Amino acid sequence: MKQKQTDPWRMVGVVSTIGFEIFAFILSGAWLGKRLDAHFSTNHIWLAVGLLGGLLLGLVSAVFSLISMTKD
């Protein structure tokens, strides 16, 4: 049986993709939360909700990306 070779550049790509996904979702959540705080005149409540929601969505997206990238 032939063993699967691990390419270090592929792993660098996977890790950087996952990191960028999480960062982008957190940044988007913060932006949306800040806009909602300005619209509803609240005191950073939506910013916190947006950050946590972005983190959660980023982690879920990263898990699905990791599953699809390692399926090969």
C-alpha cells in the first residue's frame, strides 16, 4: 500500500485559509455590530453580538473548509 505524502506548502495553505476565514467573519461581525449600534443608538451591545457571532460563524466555516480540504 502506498502511503500518502504530506506536502508542507499544502498545509501552509490550509492553515492560512482557515485563519483568514475566521478573521474575515470576525471583522464582518464587528462592522455589522458597529453599524447596528449606530442605527439603534445602543451602547456597544450589537458590537459584542457581532463579534461573537462572527467568531462562531468563522469557526463553523473553518471546520467545513478543513473537512473539504482534507477529504482528498
